[in-house]
Amino acid sequence: MAVKAAGRAASRAPDERAQPPELVQLLTPEGERVEHPDYPLEVSADEVKALYRDLVLVRRIDFEAIALQRQGELGIWASLLGQEAAQVGSGRALGPRDMAFPTYREHGVAWCRGLDPAKLLELYRGVSHGGWDPTAHNFHLYTIVIGSQTLHATGYAMGIQRDGAVGEDGEAVIAYFGDGATSQGDVNEAFIWAAVQNAPIVFFCQNNQWAISEPLERQSRVPLYQRATGFGFPGIRVDGNDVLASLAVTRKAMQAAREGQGPTLIEAFTYRMGAHTTTDDPTRYRLSAELESWKLKDPIERVKQYLIRGGLAEPGFFEDIEAEAAEVGTRVRKACLEMPDPDTSAIFADVYAEPFPPLDAERDQFAAYQASFADAEAGR
Amino acid sequence: MAVKAAGRAASRAPDERAQPPELVQLLTPEGERVEHPDYPLEVSADEVKALYRDLVLVRRIDFEAIALQRQGELGIWASLLGQEAAQVGSGRALGPRDMAFPTYREHGVAWCRGLDPAKLLELYRGVSHGGWDPTAHNFHLYTIVIGSQTLHATGYAMGIQRDGAVGEDGEAVIAYFGDGATSQGDVNEAFIWAAVQNAPIVFFCQNNQWAISEPLERQSRVPLYQRATGFGFPGIRVDGNDVLASLAVTRKAMQAAREGQGPTLIEAFTYRMGAHTTTDDPTRYRLSAELESWKLKDPIERVKQYLIRGGLAEPGFFEDIEAEAAEVGTRVRKACLEMPDPDTSAIFADVYAEPFPPLDAERDQFAAYQASFADAEAGR
Amino acid sequence: MTALTLSRALNEGMRRAMEDDPRVLIMGEDVGKLGGVFRVTDGLQKDFGEDRVIDTPLAESGIVGTAIGLALRGYRPVCEIQFDGFVYPAFNQITAQLAKMRYRSLGKLSLPVTIRIPCGGGIGAVEHHSESPEALFVHTAGLRVVACGDPADAYTMIQQAVSSDDPVIFFEPKRRYWDKSEVDQAGGLAAALPLDRARTLVSGTDVTVLCYGPMVKTCAEAAVAAAEDGRSLEVIDLRSLAPLDTSAIFESVGRTGRCVVVHEASVTGGLGAEIAARVTEECFYRLEAPVLRVGGYSTPYPPAKLEEYFLPDLDRVLDAVDRTFAY
Amino acid sequence: MTALTLSRALNEGMRRAMEDDPRVLIMGEDVGKLGGVFRVTDGLQKDFGEDRVIDTPLAESGIVGTAIGLALRGYRPVCEIQFDGFVYPAFNQITAQLAKMRYRSLGKLSLPVTIRIPCGGGIGAVEHHSESPEALFVHTAGLRVVACGDPADAYTMIQQAVSSDDPVIFFEPKRRYWDKSEVDQAGGLAAALPLDRARTLVSGTDVTVLCYGPMVKTCAEAAVAAAEDGRSLEVIDLRSLAPLDTSAIFESVGRTGRCVVVHEASVTGGLGAEIAARVTEECFYRLEAPVLRVGGYSTPYPPAKLEEYFLPDLDRVLDAVDRTFAY
Ligand SMILES: Cc1ncc(C[n+]2csc(CCOP(=O)(O)OP(=O)(O)O)c2C)c(N)n1
Ligand SMILES: Cc1ncc(C[n+]2csc(CCOP(=O)(O)OP(=O)(O)O)c2C)c(N)n1
Ligand SMILES: [Mg+2]
Ligand SMILES: [Mg+2]
């Protein structure tokens, strides 16, 4: 039974596959401010400058982490390079009481939630599995198993409903995931639960075009935002390299969720400019031409152009941000280098909330075993 | 933290929720033949009469099985009552080389595939887990774990592609599942695989309005056929109580799949007239009024009316079918009562294709243990 | 004291838990109007509303995954998995998320989620409705795994499980759902035997018989039969499978010098293996015979007509007891 | 004979299998152009095409579920699960479908599916990338479970797994992927040691040390170290975890009277428990000491900075050996 060319005749998928569908954009790659009827956005110069600062700082934090990994200070790092606008735009659309469920790449969102960047390094340094307090900043721990967090986010949103915290002054949840994640059963089940429960949640998919080495075509043959309609809630594609559009679209969706209008799927159309992680080698599977074309859509450069053209930035503004970025980078590096190794007792801690005798016994045996070496040393 | 009424404000789901969407119908409940532009169907009187026979016979087989269960001859039975047209219509749309993957309720499809009805009873009598040869009739074993078979069907369709059996005179697969199954991750993953691979498969969802005690609203807030579009292939709703429409729609979708045009989702809109299984008590969760309204849409009665009105049935036709039905019923009953219990050796058989020493040892110990009782008996 | 079926006792226990704590929720397939296919949640939706007793979509990963989210929001979900054989779609959420969240968060997050699983065979069911997957969860650190064996324990243990801040996999012996016996609903939880402790059901001197869930009744009957042959069985209902109440186990085997472990799950890689290994290590010099295991064979669960041969019964327990005396 | 890394040996073995049988397919995440995150499928898509080396959507249940369908159509899929911690989403398809299909069909259907899983820790990875879930599959009837320990076995065992008509869970010790040693690519499978047989790596007289996968190298080194203290370890690479090569195990323990089982998985409910129970039952009078188990602790896998303390190493193996002599 030899394998013949598998039948791949013309499929009957909607035409969207041909020409890319409309995507919400408020700031062109050239830095021109454009309007969108559904997404009017009032932003002051200061707000845009604040967003610019966020973008530059998170990129700098990311660079620093990559450098730390190269120098052996981190085991691995998942870079957000190229996705700063999607993350900062959506992150800044959240209120303090909203809850965010990230993947392992949402460093920009973490920044917007006020989490100390150094905290992010613990996981990648192998010091902990993610040691921050999710309740302190309403930013959940990083989830590595693809898609799992979308169900957690949906359940959390069901809790908001049961707390009666939906309505004006309500709360909502945002669940982050990637293009590859849309293939996981869990993500689709999350869509189903959210729709049936009409839960206050926004599904924020950063379509960075790649799932490690697999291009989007391996996951879907139609634009991802269209997935939502079939589940009974709206889907919208936004220019993920446009921080203003990402902000406006997420704001509107979050507000709708808070008011009880249910879920929205946002597909942030962006690009993973770096390797999947520091251990990945993209040259094996993608062309640099693609990278070059996306460089022209850089999320930071367009904001800078906008500020310059409009003369919105006072003299020294950009230099000051650069200086601050350098400072933040140094702080992160310092924190990383000074990060203490975990005590071996951490192996046995926090497995259970209540006593678990067999494990306590293992812990004691371990301690005795370790001590025996110390004794041996001393013996010498 | 008392639980307040969970926010259930007006959702923004498409309007289809209000007025039911168009559904393909070729034969009205009153037995009137209507045309549909996309689904022209040429059927001779003999073909309709043959379909009528199928419908009556499978309903009769189902009745017999229910009776056998009541009399303790079957452990349980999942009745197809009300879904005969969806199953016979789709079943008769299959070619001998097409492959079908059923749930546990596709007795009508089994009939169309030429499987001896008695074979279906083995599983429900507890004699085997499904003892027929799936390759003999291109009808896979019943799958009880909800949704699992949709992935098997998709993989099988990928095999058809790799055999080069797509194109004119091609082969295709049909995967059966219910409305509740659409919530399982596996079913949605099957949609993704089928779309990405453009696999020759038809997803045939019998929406019988209930998943045991849960109405469709617990699974989706929009019509199920709409799920397909977001995955990149067409979805269509057919009157599942209309055998002609079920035949025509499935035929067209299967042909498209065979020719390499990829998957189609068919939602057969029907109703589970009986209990979920013989152990279920629907009075606990649904109103008889609903049942009554569906009685008016009976899949068999409308065909009978059509045949009578058109004077297409020769004198005695209906009586002959009834007689044959009675006969088939008797045959099934007889086969059930004569069905031998499995030999205890079956416990250890067919776990592995190749020798598995520890299991062989268990089998021998079991035999010796059993023998010890025999000896004891003999000893007396 | 009132006589309740095991099913009813669970129902009353959950009702009590829901009255005591408004954060307790029930979720699963058909748990609402129908009250579950075994009626364990009968009437709870009527009395506590659809927001606290949730008929979920048909997807087990979704049930456990959203339960985790609800727990993160401060709720205490009790999930029903309709049958043992349908817990596998939720396996990823249970193993990689539910069990690990506390560890991952360095103790900052608790997931007080209870997962109820009707387990075991003996009811003449079709495939996937008679399994005993407990060993899979016992091997997964971060979970508590318990099994109730009679109505009285069912009533208290379900409440203890719900009030535990650890995730609990709660096994219910489905073939015992209709067994009836006295339950003291007056006594509070404080007085009850802790969730992680075993209970000596029958005191004896010759052999220690360890069991749980559906096998408790079987082994108690075996003890009576054995007594007639002048053999004194000590029957211990483990109740907690993770953690194991090793002190109770070791104390008993230390006295009897013989041990038989009984469960429905396949012997290969079953809980009996762990118990045998620990008992042997701890009681090595006291053992007159190796720990023997009685359980399902190392095959998939057979069709209903054959399950009586597959499942451990009184005779197979006694046969194992005899064999321990052959050493 | 050529020196190959374990990763390369697997690659060559699969290449051979694909050349020998056009029905052999490879599927998984990133197995195509990238050649897998560990490069085990490097170059195979280039040489055999996209229809035989399939980059799948990102969903493990889908990978195994469609592999089952392909097998039903007559193909022999080899699925790669990218990391041990990501096999759980496929657990339902593996346990309820892949393992049971032959039984369900009374032998009419075969599912020759191989599921490759890079397993174990020691590479400083983040959570979910260092697990050892083999016990879960050993407890599941209908599956063969094997683990390769060196390049030579990797080369032959992967071919034997692919040619087996039973589903095979194939564990690859990821931290040994880059270990290099001689592989005989000329010798055919006929001459090779059968897939279900253990291999005595080091012959000895004092203690039997049972291990597999990543622990094989560790135990071989322990034997050398022990020899210096005048202790003779017999090290057996189990290779097959289901079925266990019990005759080889019993024969050895029968001679040495002492046994230590070593694996990375948590000791509680791990494969060591099953082995300890069987060995004790079979060799009861020959045992000088209880079977001791060396393995991961009963916790989730810890952060990378702590894994050296969590994982069994030469010292912990020798410590256990010493303890068996304390009896
Ligand atoms: C269930 C599961 N399978 C496989 C992996 C390995 N893995 C880590 S990231 C990744 C690709 C994810 O792609 P996408 O969802 O697009 O997110 P991105 O990394 O591009 O941000 C894979 C396959 C995983 N973490 N979880
Ligand atoms: C994974 C899984 N979960 C739960 C069940 C128990 N169960 C059997 S049938 C059923 C309802 C199925 O509803 P639907 O898909 O609409 O099919 P129908 O029975 O209505 O034909 C449930 C929940 C199961 N068989 N498999
Ligand atoms: Mg991506
Ligand atoms: Mg239904």
C-alpha cells in the first residue's frame, strides 16, 4: 500500500483565505493615526507616551532576559519580541479588579499588571515554577501546558458571575493563548463553557504566525477570529503590532464582558520576531524574508514616529526612556544574579495544605541522608 | 461570599437563536414532496418504498430490543426511536467502500450497512464489547466514550488520502455523534484535523435535542451546524426526520468529500422520542408536550402519507412490510435468546497480538482456580 | 441515627456542606434536574439553584478545568464524573493542573476541589462503566485519594473532602449505592474519624485483610466465613488511599504476620503493589508470608457476563488467605 | 558498527522502518522541518515527504486519536509526544481507545501505533518537561511499555516497537539523547534481543539492581563504584516495563537474595512497587532483605535548581545497596 499524494483538491473553505480579512488598526506602521468607526479612541499625548514607555521597557526587559540566558543565568527564555503592542495594549485595557491568565510569554502583560519583572525570571532560572502571588496583581501564574489556562480563566469568570460582580462596575477576565493553542480541545471547551454561561471573559489570542516550527496553516485554514462565531460570540481581528488598536479593541471587549454581554475572541495579528525560545533555531523552518517584512511593522517604531510627527514628545523624552530602560535592565540583571537558590526543603513544601504523613517521612529521610554527607565531610 | 444571580445579561450571540435557521427539507411532516434548489433529488417510487421498509424495520428492531431489555435479556439499550430517518437517510447515502464510525445509537445505520441486527445486541447483553468485524461491512464498532470516534474517523480519512483513494471513484468517511458530543474537545480537534488535512469526511451530528437530561442550551447557544464555518468548512442543517433530505444532503457531502473537497458538518435536526437509554427516566427533566409536538413530525408517517397520496404503494405493500417487520423482530429475539454466554477464556483473550507472559500466567492460575471448584464439586 | 443508602448519605452530606458554606458548588453532567444518573445529587439544584448546582456541557476536561478556575475565585466545587471510565478526558487537568497548582504557587494558591467518581463494577454495565483507576491518582503527588465503603463514612467523608483545602479524588462504590445502613447525621465532623485514617472493621489475629470501597463488604463477609473455619481475619477499611494510613497497616500486620490486599483494579501496578512493597519493607522480619494481592486480572474490564469471574469475591479472598498459610 | 548518539540511533531506526514498510508514518508537533525539538526525526520529512511525516495541529488527543484511525486504515503511525508532561491530554485516547481496541473487537482489529515519549529529568528544564509517567501505562492493560537505555537498544527497539502489532509506549531518556556509543546497523532485527526481554548489563553476585531508561547509565556507574568497595552488583536493564521479564528478574534475585529497583518516577505507586511485590512473592524465602526502591520523592517534579536532589544518583543507589545489607 504505497502512499500516493494525499488528495488535496480545492477545498470549500470561505474566501477569507485568499485576501486577508479586515483588521482593526488605529496607528499605521508609518505612525499615522487612523480612525475606525467601531473603535473611537481618545488618547492624550501623555497616554501615548506612557504606552511608548511600556513598550520600550518590556522589550528591554526581554532583551536582558535573553542575554542572561546566553550567559547561563537562565535555563531558557520565551521572548515576546514583536508582540509588545498586543501585550501592552491589552494589558493596559485591564482594570485592577480584572483577572488575567497568561501563557509563558506574557511578560508585557505582567509589566502592565505591576509585577516585578525579576519575578518572571524565577521560573526560567529554575528557582521556582512561578513564585509570585497571583492575587497580589490579579495576574495568574504562567501556564506551560498549552491551553489549560483558558478553562481556568473561564471558571474564574463563572465565579465573578456567582459573586454578582457582573454589571456596571463589574469585573472580567482575560485569557491569553497563542495561535497553536487554538487546536487544543481545552481551548475549544473554554469557548463552549464561556458561551453557554455567557461568562465575563475575553479570549485574547496572539497569533504570532508560528507554533514553534509550525505555521498557522497547520492549525487552521481560516482566520482564527472567525472561530468564535460558530460558538456563539463575536470574534475580531486586531493589528497586534498596533498598541492603540490593541488597547481600544480589548477595552471594548472587556467592558462588554463586565457588563454581562459575554465573551469575545480577539485575534491579535502579530509576529514572533525571535526564536520560539532561546533553545529554538528558526532558521531551520522559516525564511528571513518573512522576518524582514514584519520588521517594517515594528510595534514600537510606529508609536515613536507618531509622537515625533505630532511633536508630542518634549525634547529628551526618548533619551529619558532609553535611560530608564537601561536602568530597568540593570535592575533585572542584578536581581537575577542575586537570586538565591531555593532551599532543598522546597522539594517537600507546599505539596499539600494539610499534613501528609508519608511525605513528611520522606522529607525527614531526605534530611537525614543529606546530613550523612555533612557528617562525612566533618569526619575528614 | 453569597452567590448572587449570575450575570446573564443579553448576550451578543447571532440572531439565529431567535427564529430557527433554515433547514433542508424535501418531505414535509404531512408527506408533501418539496424541492430545494441545492438538493435536487431524483427518487423512484421503489427507492422511497425501500427507504420506508428500512425505517419500519429498524424501528421494529429497536422496539424488540427495548422489550428484550424489559424482560431482562439485555442489560441496557439505547433506543433510536425518532431518529430513524436521519440514520437511514445518511446510511443509504454511503457507498460500500465508504467507512462509518458510529456512536452507540446508530442501529439504523448498522442496518443500512448490512450488519445482522442481532450482532448489535451482544454489547447490550454484556456478551462482548461489540463483536462484529468492522471491515466486513465498513461499519466500525460502537464507541461509548463520547466524541472519541470522531478522531478515529478523521485519521481513517487521512489514510484514504494517503492511499490515493480521493478523487473520482473516491472513498470517504462518515462520523456520527450527538449534540452533546459537540462539547468534547476531541470533536473540535477532529474538526481542526479534518480542515487542515482537507480530509474526506462528513461529520454527521444527530441533534436529538438532548444529552441525557441536558437540553441543547447546555451545550451551545447557537445552532450546531454553524460551528463548522469557524473551522473552515461548510455546515448545513437538515430535517433529520426527513429521510429524503437526510439522504440528499449526506449524498452531496459524501460526494464532495470523495472528490477531495474536504469535510462537511451536517446537523440532522431530530428528536430523541424515547428515554436516553432503558435505564433513564425522561419524565424527570422534560415535558410531554415537547414529545407530543415532535410526534407530529414522525419520520415514518410522513413517508407513508407520501406513498399513499401519490398512490405509489401497491395494495398490501404496507401490510407486507409490517409482516416482514414482525418476522425480523422474531428473528432478532430468537437470536438474542439463543446467544451463548462467552467462555471465561475470553477474559484473557485478545488483550495483545503477541505473547504477554505475565498475562498467560494469570490465565493459567485462573484456570487452575476454576478447576479447583470443579474438583470440589466432584469430591462431593 | 437514620438508615440511609450510600447514595442518599452522599446526598445528605453534600446538602450539609452546601448549607454550611455558600461557596460550595456542584457541577457535572446531568447533576441538576436529573440528580445525576445515580441520583446522588437529587434535589440539590431545586434547593440551591442553577448557579450552585451546574449542569455542565459534556466535557470532563472542561468540568475540572473550570472547577479549578472557580476554586481560584474562592469557590469549593464538587465535580461529578458520571462514570469511572470517563475521567480520562480530565486527566490532564487533574494531573498537570489540579494536583500541581499549590506546589507551583509555593503554597499561595489552594484548590479545594472534590472530584466524585462512581467506581468499580458488578452492576452488569457496558464497557467503560466499571473501572477502578485509583492507582493512577495515588501515583500523582498533590492529590488526596479516598474511597468510602458504607453510608456512614460516605456521609462524613464527603463533607471532610469538601472542607479539605487539598484536591480530593473521591471514589464511590457504585454497586453499593443502594446498600442501606445507619448514619448519624447529628454528630458533627469534629467527632468523626479523620479523612486520612483507616478503620478496623473486624478485629482479628491471623491475617490482615486490607480493602476499600466496594471490597469492604466483600471482605467483611469473608471474615465471617473464615471464622467458621476457625480463622481470624482482621479486616481494615483503608478509606484513604493517598495518604495511606501506614501506621494502622503496619501495626496490624506486625501482629498477624500475614497480609492480603484486595481491590477491583488490575493487580499489575495497582495500589496493592504499593502496599505490599511498604509492608514488606517495614515488617520484613514479622512476615510469615509475602503480602498477597487479590484483584482484577491484567486485562481490560471484560463484558458484563464475565465480570463475576473477573472481580474478587469472597472465595478469592479466602483462597488468598489460605495461600498465605501455605508459606 | 558506527558510533551514534541515542537521538541519532532512533532516527536511523525509524528511517529503516520507513524504508522497510511504506505504511509507517511519523506524526507529531514539529516533527517535520524542525525534526522535532530533540531532532529525533531530523531529515525524515525531507526524505519521505509531508504525507508520511506529518506536522500535526497542536493537540495530543488529536495526534493519538487520528493515529488510531490511520492504524485502522492499515498504517503504522509513530507518534511523538514532545515532552512527557504533555502526554496527559492524550490519556483518554491511549487508555480507553488505543489500549482496548483489540479486546473490544475480539482480536479483529490491531492498532500498531507507537507513541514515543522523551522522558525524565536532568536537563534543567521548566515544569512538565521532566516527568516519568510510565507507571500509568504499565497499569493499563493492552499496552506494551518499553524504555531504551543506550543507542544500540534505541536503534533496534524502535524498529521492534514499530513492527509490533500491539500499541507500544516507547520511552526515550531525554538526558541521554546525546550519549554516543557503538550501534550495529548491519545486523537485522531477527538477531536482536526480543522487545520484551531484559538485558543483564553487569553480572554480579551480591545485589540485583533493576533499572531502565535514564537510570541505566547511573546504575552501571554505581556497579563500578561498588566494585571498589568490594561489592558485586548485578545490573539489569529491564527494557520492557510491560510485560516485565520476570524470569530474568527472579533468576537474578534468586541468586543474589537482594534487590534494589531504581527509577526517576515517584516511588509511591511507581513501577518499583510492582516489582517489589512480585519479587517478594516469588523469592520470599530467598530474600535476605526487602526489595528497596530508589526513586523520585512523592512530590511534583521540583524546579530545575533542585532536581539534582530529587533524582536518584550514584550515591542514592549505593546508599540503598548498603541498606539492603543492613538487614
Ligand atoms: C499540551 C502541550 N503540548 C505541547 C507543548 C510544547 N509547546 C510549548 S510552546 C508550543 C507552541 C505553542 O504555540 P502557540 O500556541 O502559537 O504559542 P506561542 O509559543 O507561539 O506564543 C508547544 C508545542 C506544551 N507546552 N503543551
Ligand atoms: C466522555 C464521556 N462522558 C460521559 C459519558 C456518559 N454519557 C453517555 S451518553 C451521554 C449523552 C450523550 O449525548 P449526545 O452526544 O447528544 O448523544 P445522544 O445520547 O443524545 O445520542 C453521556 C453524558 C460518556 N459516554 N462519555
Ligand atoms: Mg504562536
Ligand atoms: Mg443528543
